[in-house]
Amino acid sequence: MKTYLKHCIALVLIALSFALHGQNIQYGNSKKYNLAGVSVSGNTSFNEQTIVAYSGLRKGKEIMIPGEDVANAIKKLWNSKLFSDIEIFIKNIEGNNVFLEIQLSDLPQLNELKITGVKKGKKEGIINDNKLKKGTKVTENLITTTKNFLIKKYRKQGFYNAKVNINTIEVKDSLDKARVNMVVAVDKGQKVKIKDIVFDGRSALKAKHLRKAMKSTKKINRLRVYKRSKFIDSAYQADLSALIDKYAENGYRDARIISDSISVNGDKTISIHLKLEEGTLYKFGKIDFIGNTVYTDRQLNRYLRIKEGDTYNGVLLQERIADNSKPDADDITNLYQNHGYLFSTINPVEVSAENNVIDMEIRISEGKPAYFDNVTVSGNDKTNDHVIYREMRTRPGQLYSKSNVVRTIRELGQLGFFDAQELTPDIKNPNPNEGTVDVEYTVKETGSSQIELQGGYGGGGFIGTLGLSFNNFAIKDIFKKNAYKPIPMGDGQKLALRLQASRFFQTYSFSFSEPWLGGKRPVQFSTSISHTKQFLFDPITRGADRDQSFNITGITLGLAKRLTVPDDYFTLSQALSFQLYDLNNYNTGLFTFGNGSSRNLSYTIGLSRNNTRIDPIFPTGGSNFNVTAKLSVPYSLFDGVDYEALNNERREKQQIIDNFRLNSNPTVAETKEFNEASTRRSEIDQERFKWLEFYKINFKGDWYTEIIKNLVLKPTVEFGFLGAYNNARGEIPFERFFLGGDGLGNFALDGRQVIALRGYPNQSLSSRDGGTIYNKFSLELRYPITLEASAKIFALTFLEGGASYDNFRDYNPFNLQRSAGVGVRIFMPAFGLLGIDFGHGFDPVPGDAEKSGWQTHFIIGQQF
């Protein structure tokens, strides 16, 4: 419109020029002239010849005045978007010769730009998005589009009341060029909240169900904490589509949104008004499969699971044919692709919709079976190829299977050597004619070695810890000098060394595991050796008495084999272990004997199943359960000792000891009898526990469910029981359960099992000597902050309860110590898993009257 007005004004000026020269010019009464010359005037930096040439007003050309030649010249100059004002005058007329003058004013250039109301880091984006660089020609269009862009941008972010003002100030430079300084003032205001969502034309579905379908657009609800009620335009647009999908899921496939509008309320909230047209309810009619030869109609119907007469659900139909949200979904497309038919296509087609009953044909083109041709890996610089290839479920010449591709990604992620979030399969060179396809797995290696170096005070003195864990070790290269970069790596073996020492104890441990013993089968071999020495506190010197010590030396050998039945997620593990407990004048009350030794030769068998999703640090689905039985030799069956008589004698000696302790003025004879009874009781217990006899059952199960994207629910159930073959011999004082606290067992010297229960002090929920039974239930909700390879961080909140019992008579699985709290976990490849939890215990610690209250727990190298 502005250009059109300029043209009209220019023509009027030309007519006035003729009048000034004695010519009576009227529109529609043009006269032909010879253009004798064109000059340029005004405030412009462009060359006169350039302007004249660009205008098309060529000297010597015959033109009509008024006429199209002058109008086209003005139009061309306007279209260059270089000028703010254009006028063409008749400078002079000599007979049939006319002289014209083009008067111009250049558009101002942007000199300086100032943006207010926006963070410094966001300003560069505004400049780039709107091309507001210095020297840019400033037009009304530029100002308008910049303003509209910013308002639209902030409205999409939820700032519905955003305001943008743009002002320009003319400045002159030394060359008298037109320049302006621009000020862009942004006032985002507050994100507006949604007071109400109103549906007009709704009758088939309840309003609350429609609001629920809008996942990210919620009206104000004070009780809701996980979803805010702020308006985000992009989320709102997605929710409008979700609303139609909700109708489609309930049989109203013709439903549509006629109009949507937003009104601003007086309290600065907004209300959303949606006018709906629901249409009529549809049912599924006959569903026929066309083109299927590999699978029968009956087999395909098992996956489709839709019957004639069911309410029409287009969303469900598509999911049963191809569920794009789940790579391992039980749908028809995966049925074909898991059995080689990569090139198959499956299309549902409506063939009739009479009387609101939809008959369908599911047309299948099966194609040729596909076979893997080339299977390659890229991105592994440290890990040897054979470590990766042995985990693959896809081999050259093998029939294509999508499930095997998905499983390969899972197995590579579970190794812990690669960034699980970056593992991707690239299906390449599909050849339907030859029936071949290539696949390349791209991996991104992460640090797989960890170091633990810490110091602190505890147990009466300074404690220093040095731990080294190499999770991708190569023991065959240990004597190769050039393999140390900084250590031999690449064979997938695990080697760990740990040293911990203070004035009062020393701990040394070494472990090694080979996951593929012999290199041909997934049979894991593992071994560990440890030695711990504890010294008794001397109250006189306030130091360690090295003549009073408690030593534990242990060795374990284990084999774990991956099974194929019931499925290949199962692992059967077996281990043989020996521990020597040696007490040297170590009288603490922990055991009834201070001198002597106990030996623990045991066999452990375990069955586990782990089908958790790709990332072992942050699984989003699947489960992991483990049941183990640890068994000693039943010595009491063949050692010839009458443990019933021995136990009766022990009770007699214990009675003498108890009576003596109650006697405030014992005689010499009573004191002698007490000493003899104490000595004999120790001898009896030394006899009972010379070789430990026991059985121990443990169960732990974790389940992972992704509620919404990346929000994961993790329930956990744990149970443990320590029993005796011979009740007269009794439960052993070792291998017991200690419940409560952070679960760290740095000071566990007697084979005890330390179980975490947050919200309570460490090991406070078991008796002094430990429990023989425990159970624990936990419910954890996790959400990731970042899952980058350099650091994986996730927040969590938890509810849990558990209890420990000394015997089966007291066992009550519902009488629990309960807690709740929040925490954070950080996994860094070099340091392992670190974290902190704030737990609130709702019940008192046994023996106390008040509840435990808030407790802080630091987590190192473990997961709950």
C-alpha cells in the first residue's frame, strides 16, 4: 500500500511539473517525449550513473508522461529496499525533449543497537535471528518483523503478556550518511497461568479426561507438584493434537477442534476455550489380512488383538501394527522384522465405513528375507574388537532380526565401557533384490577405570584409603611395556586393588574377573583375596595394642555362566570361599572367646536375571533379581560331637556367670567358679565355631518402569535369612545382617552383610550381634539431570521400610522402620558413583522413644 501511494504521489508531482512548464497534463492524456537527460539529487551515497541505470530511464529513450516508464522506475527503486524516499520531477522541457530529476533519500543504516530486558547471553541470539548487525538498512518492515518475532517467541515460552517496544534515533556521521541508533526494549512479564480450560460441544467424553489428555497444558491445581500450570504455546499446540488422539482412541475418529481462543482474566491469568465437534462413534468391523504368506491370519491376530465390534481406536491400531515408541514392542512389524523380513511393509486401509462400522484390510508386502552382509563397529580406540564382537547378536550371513540389533545395543551398554546414550546402530545399504543389509554400530568410549583416594577421621584416628579399579583391563599385556597407556586395557577384564589403613586396622584386597573364560563362551571367572587386621584400643596409651588382634584372611573362586533356558537373561553363578577368623587375645564381648580361630568353608550358588535397559547407571525399564544360597558343610552330621549335651553345659556355665554378675559380694570360691565357667564357656564356643556351620538365603529384586519420558519408578524388595542345620549348635556369630544407614561396610570384619535403610544411623536397626533375618521394601522415583558421558547426574525421592530380627519367632514382615527422603547421584567414570541422601526416619531406633528424624547419608561406589 505504501509503495502504491508513493507511485501516485510521484505521478502527481510529474503532472505539477508539467503545469509549471505551461503544459496542461491530465491523467489518461499522456504525451510522448524524448528523454534528453536524467539527474540525481537528495541524500544518497550511491553513484548517479548506478541509480539512473538501475531505474531503467535511459537517455534517448522515448517515454510517455504520465506513463508506465516513470512508474516502473519508481517501483524498481522501491524494490531495491535501499531508500526511504523516492521522487521523480520534470526538471525541464525543450520541445519534445524532457529532462527528469530523481530525488532520493537513503534508508538509514543501523549504527548502534541496545537491547534491554534480556539476559546478556540471549542478546546475541536476538541479533542473529533478526539480522540486526551494524550497517543493516533499517526499514519499517524490519522493525515490525523484529517486534512480532520477539512477541511470538516469548509467548511460545509462556510469557503471554510479553511486550516489545522498538525506538530509533537519527544520528549523523562525518560523511553525512543517514544512520540510526536502535533501542529494543523487551518486557517479558511473568509466565501466565491457566485458570481454566473450557470445552464447548463436548458430550461423549468427560472434561477431566480431556484435560488429562493434555499432558503439558494444565489448569491451576494447588495439589499438583509435578506439572505446572504455566502456558507454553509449543506444548499447547502438541496438546491440541493429543486431544484429537484421545477422541480417536475412544472411537470418534472424525472429532476436530473447530476453534480455540485464549482470553485474559482480570487476575492476569488466562482461560482457554476450545470448541469441539465430536462426530459419531465408530466400531471396528471385519479386519482382513491381505498378502500374508509367512504368518497365518490367526498368528497375526494374536499381535493385533482387535476384534470385530470393538470401539474404533486408530491410535491403538497403529501401535499394534508398528509402535514407534518402543523398539522392542510386540507389534506386527516387529514380528516380521524379528524373523528376517526387513523389507516388509504393512498398511491398514479402510475399505468401508457404512453405518459407522469400519471394515479394514491390512495389506502386507512381505518381500524377501534379509541377511546381514557386513557387520562393523566404529569409535572404539581402547576396547579390542573381539570384546565387542563377542557380545553381538548379529553376525554376517545371519538372518536379519531387529530384536537382535536391539539386544546387541543393550549388551554393549551393559559392558560399561561406552556411553550408553550414544550407542546407535546404523542400518546401511539395504538391498531388497539381493536380500542383504549392512549394520554398523557406533560407540563412544568413556573412562572405564576408577580411582578412590580419600582420607578422614573415624574409629579413633585418621583413615586413609587407596582404591584402584580397572574395568577394561588386559592382563595378557601386563608385561608389554608399550601397552601401558597408562595401563594395559581393552580385553574387558576387571582388576581391583584396595588398601585401607589407620592406627587400629588394616585392610588389603585384590580381585580379578574374566567375563569370557577361554574366549568362546560367556563364562565369567572371578577370584578375590583379602586380609584384614584389627587391633584393640589401649585405654592407657590411647593407641593400638598390637598384642591384641583380630585377623581375617579370605579367598574366593567363582564361575558364572549365562544360561539359555528359560531365556538368555539368566545367569547361574557358583563360588567357593574360605575365610579364617583368628582371634589373638581379642576380648571385646563380640565373641565369647578371645583366643582361637574359626574357619568358614562355604559354597554359594546364585540365580539372577537382568534384562534392564541399555544404561546400567540409569536403567529406564526391565528388572534385575538375584537369589543366592550360601551353604557350609554340615559338620554336625559326622564330627561325632554331642551338641545337645554341649549346649546344656554351656547354659549351665552361662547361669553361673550371670549369677556372679548379680552378686555384689562374691566369695573367693564363687570367683574361682566364675573364672572356670568363663573359661569353659569360651572352650565350648571355640568347639562350636571351629568350623562354621550354616546356610544363608538372600533375595533381591529391582524393577524399573518409565512412567513418562525419563521419569523412572524403581521398586525394590530384599530378604535375608541365616539358619543353622543343627539347632543345638545354634546360629553362628558371623555372616549376620546389620540394617540401617548408608549401607557402607568399611569396618565389617566378621563377614557381616550391611544393608542400607536411609533415615536411620548406620547399623542401628539390628541387635548388637546382628540379625539372622531381615526384610526391606523400597520405592524410588528417579529423574535425570544430565546423562552425558562425562557425568551422569540424577535426582531421586524415596520411601522405604525394613526390619531386622534375631529369630524367626519375632519375624513380622509388616512391622517396619519407615523412612522417606530425597537424594542426588553423580556418576563420573574416574570416581564411580557418588551421592548424598537426606532421609527422615518416622520410627524410633530400637531402644529409643523418639523417632529417628532427619539423617544425612553419603554414598560412595554403590547404588540403592
